[in-house]
Amino acid sequence: MSNRPAWVQAEYERIGREREQASREADRLYVWELLRVCGELLGWTAAGLVVAAFAFHVHDRDVGMMFLYGGMIVNLSGVTWALAAAYRRGEKRGDW
């Protein structure tokens, strides 16, 4: 048993409940952000693969190389954009 007054103990318990609720909400937001970023990364990678796949369906070597490098550019620029956007959202939320 604590030697604190009952109202102080009740206040500590209320503060603890509020902090626990805030922690659960923050964890939920972090998970959703992680899933969103993973989805964006997979989407841009898939888009780059689709563009690069056309390189194997054309008969001209130069056009095929354009599709291959175009797919790489789509993939890398999309992934970079997704990570930069996630970083900006994290800064706006105050994560770091």
C-alpha cells in the first residue's frame, strides 16, 4: 500500500492510463505508416518490372535497352520518392 493520498494515487493512475492509450495509438500509426511505405515500395518496384519486362518482348536491341533502363529509372525514382515522402511525413508527425 502506498503512503500517498488517495487523490494523488488516482491522479497517477489516470496519467498512466492516458499515456498507455497514447502509446497504443502511436504504435498503431507507426504500423500503418510502415505498411503504407512497404506498399508504395512494392508498387514502384512492380511498375519498374513491368516497364523492364517489355525489353524482352521487342525485337530491336536499342528499344529493348531503352525499356530496360526505363524500368530501372521508374523503380529507383519511385522507391526514392516513397522513402523521401515517408521521411517528410515522419518529420511532420514529430517522429524524429
